[in-house]
Amino acid sequence: MMKKFLRSKNILFGGIIIITLILLAVFAPLFAPYDPVKDLDLTRALEPPGRAFLMGTDPYGRDLLSRVIYGTRISFTLGLIIQTLNTIIGVSLGLCAGYFGGKIDDMIMGLTNIMLSIPTLILALTLMVVMGPGIINLIIALGFVSWTYTCRVTRAETLSIKERQFIEAARASGVSNFRIIRKHILPNILSPILVIATLGIGGAILMAATLGFLGLGAQPPSPEWGAMLSSGRDYIWAAPWLCVFPGLAIFITVLGLNLLGDGLRDILDPRLITKKYKN
Amino acid sequence: MNKFIIRRLLQFIPTIIIVSFVIFILLNIVPGDPAFLCGDTRRAMDAKTMEMIREKWGLNDPFYLRYGKYLGNLVKGDLGISFQTNRQVSELLKERIPVTLKLASITMLIAILGGVFLGFISGMKQGSFLDLFCMIGAVTGRSIPSFWLGLMLIYLLSVKLNILPSGGYGGGNILYLILPAFSLGIGYMALIARVTRASVIDVMNEDYIRTARSKGLSEFVIRYKHIFKNALIPVITIIGLQFGGLIAATVVIEKVFSLPGIGSLLIQSIYRRDVALVQGCILLIIFSFLIINFVIDILYAYIDPRIRYQ
């Protein structure tokens, strides 16, 4: 198993990117030369990238490099929290729907279908309009909108495992429903959930940046990448670096997570592997 | 076939009603009194004026009555009046729809043509340099945020090289839509290329291709008549799945390029807290999503009879 992990190029590249970014996020104060918000100095506003400021400065004279580094912190925190919420909701509902079936299944799948009939971005946008902009509201809005895929996969996996004999044996020996779900079903469906969650973090980061860009997520002066791009857009003629670097950071982050997710899928999801190597 | 259409239609109508209800509830619990927003926000309004505005817009009615009225008007195509501009929401939407539709169609065209072409040639030459190049492009294209790509293209092609306009609609001139459509289309193109490649590889190893080869058919006929046509089926599925969400995705790109479509209207009305207009835009986007998905479902059933009996 370990050998497979090491041999996968996707996991190798994705892993290197993500580990580097996580280190940057955790040790941001060590890497960033300036404070991302407080170090204002109008005398050095809009300096192009150079030796003193590797990525240049913004209209308030703040160091862009420091802001991008601190942005890593915000984006990863957002991505992780949002995807954790989505996974918890999706897995719990999927397990209930698949295990109990009947009315409960109908209700949960009905809810899922309604969620699926509204594009995720539009639903998140509507929730942001209702709650108002801000990081906490962003987490709430995004944490509750993209659990449908996890839920459907969990339900399908649960349905197929439920019919196996060891579940029947457990039930016959009087094990409670909750314990069967927790001890016998959940461990058996972890790998697809892990793959979806990894790919989902990238999606969540992208969605958070999109809402930030639209002015509905994190608000300036927060060094959130999407919000930085939104204010950088007005300076594209005079100071293009304000658009280049925050966007590049989003791109590299999402790329790393996608590579990692693809690699995990190839290894953990045997059905896809058989499909891939069938020929 | 008719039975299938009727069955899908019976699922479709409740979905529309439920979704419009959800959106109505969400937007009508917005904190902040809409009556306050109708007036001049710079000055405090006296209670009498507020009451007059409430009465005029029917804001004093109970919630269920307002929803009933709204739904009734919705069926007639009346989406209410925009608080801020005092114009019919449906009228405002009508002005913006062509822009968004045009952008979405050009985007889809770019994505399908580019994606199928790249996927097909890299699938045929699996493992070649070209294949590697296309697949790296597909991974990159999937991860690149469309709004950042848009900004970078503006910088390269408008600011630096001055070839294409940096934004605006230019009265429908196609030149103004090339960059937005390309920035939005690249992600879809990457996805379509990936699916096409996988499907071409699958089909190439089918028995009927070996049969065709052993019959001595020319390589040209095998490629375009046997492989290409059969490989397209899963590609059509993925195109259908993506197309519905495309209208929603235009929101971001319209902001980047200041295009006067539904998306920028939505964002503007959000900033102004013009609830009726926000509601109109959102419902329009969701309805177009549902209608596109509905039509595509019917099309599938037409193409692939197996689906009808599921």
C-alpha cells in the first residue's frame, strides 16, 4: 500500500504542494516579512515586485507577499472547516438514508433533490445575501450547501454493505443500529468518502474565493485571496501584480488538492482502478 | 416515450414550486426592512412615509398571503417591481437575458469543440508527447479559477498587447465576448477533453473495432465512423450535466468583464439590497438550470431508450 502511494506521481506532486502550503500557513509569521493588515505605509504604495517587496505592494503600501502568505492560512482554514461540515452532514444523512430506508430515505433524498435543483453557487450566494458578508457567514453558507454528493455516495455504499452477511450476523446477535452503523458500516465506506472530501476541500477553497471576489465573502482588509483579487481588479492597468499573485496562489492550492484527490482515488477506489486498467 | 415525458413533467412542476418557495422564504427573512430601502436612504424617514410605502408594496400582509400573491404573479410572468429603479423586474431581466445567453452559448461552443478535438487526438495517440501535453493541460484547466484566468487574459491581451477589448459588451460585438467565453470555457474544455480521451480509449479496445480492422476497413473510416461516433455518447452525458450550471457560472465572469448580463444585474441588486430584483435574477437562473436539465433528460431518453424504463 505504502509503495503504491509513493509511486503515484499525482500524490507525490500534490502532496509536495499541499505540505508546503500547510507549512506556510502554520508558520506564516515566520515567513512573512510584514504584517498583512497593519503595516500600512502610503509612501511605498503600489511598488512593483522587486528586491524589497518580492510581490510588490498594494495601494496602501502593504507587502503583497505577506498578504498572500497569510491568505494561505485563511483559505486552508476555510476549506477544512467547510469541507468537514459538508462531510459530517453528507455522511450522517447518507448513512441514515441508506441504513434505515423507507420514509427516512424518501425524506432525505427529497431534500437532496431540492438541493441539487439549485446550482451550488446560487444557493450559497442566496444564503450570503440573507446573512450578510463575513467569514463566519461564509462558513455557514458553504458548509451547508455542498454535502449532496457525499450524501449520495454514502447512501449507495451503505445500501450495498447493508446486505452483506456480517451485518446480518451483527444484527442477529443483538447489536444496536447505532453500533452497527459506527463499527461495521462506517469503516467500510471510508475510502470513497476520503477521496470526495479531499477533492471537496479544493472546491470549497475555490468557492470561498469566488464569493470573496464577488464581495460577499471575506471583506477587505482581510488578506483573503478572492477579496484581494476583487480589489486588485481596479488596478489591473497600473499594478497588475495585485491580480497575478493572489490568483496564482488559489490556482496552485486547488491544483495540489486536485492532484492529491485524483491520486487517492486511483489507489483507494478499486472499482475505478479496474475500470482504468481493464484494457 | 410520452409516458416518460409526462412522468418527468410531474416531477418537474413540484420542484419548481418548492424551489421558488425556498428562495422566497430565504429572501423574505432578510434582516432590514425593505420599506426603508425604497426611500432616500441618506435621510431618516418619518413613520408615516414608511407606513405608506409598506401599504403600497403590500409589506403589511401576512407572509403566506405575500407568497400566494407572488406565486400567482409568477405564473403570469410578473416578478414584481424593483424597489430601487421602480421598474418591472421582468422588464429588467428581459434586457439582460440575451447577453448571458450569448456568452453561455459561445462558451459551450468553445468548450465542446476544443475539448472533443483535444480529447480525441490525445486518446488516439495514447502515451505520446501530444497526449501528455493535453493531459497536463486538462489538469491545469480544471484547477484554474475562471475569474483569475479572465483577469490574466485582460492583462495580456488588452493591457499589454491591446488586441481585444478589456470589458463591456460593445453592443453585441463578438470581439467583446471572446475573452469572457474563453476564460469560462477552459474548465469545461478540460473536463470534456478528459472524458473524451477516456471514452476513445475504451472504444478503441472494443471487439467491434477489431472486427472492423479485420474486415479491412480503411483507418479513416474506423476512426471517424466507428471510434468517434461511439466515443461521443458519454461525452454528450457530461456536456448535458455541465450545461445546466453554466448560467450560474457566468455570474462571476460577467463581473470580471463588466458584461451587462443577468449575473452582473444580480450582483448589483445584491449590493443595493433590491430584494425583488435579487429574487427575480435567482429564480431566472434556477429555472433555466432546471429547464435545461429537463430538456436534456428528455433528449437522453430519446437517444438511449434504456433510460425510459428506469
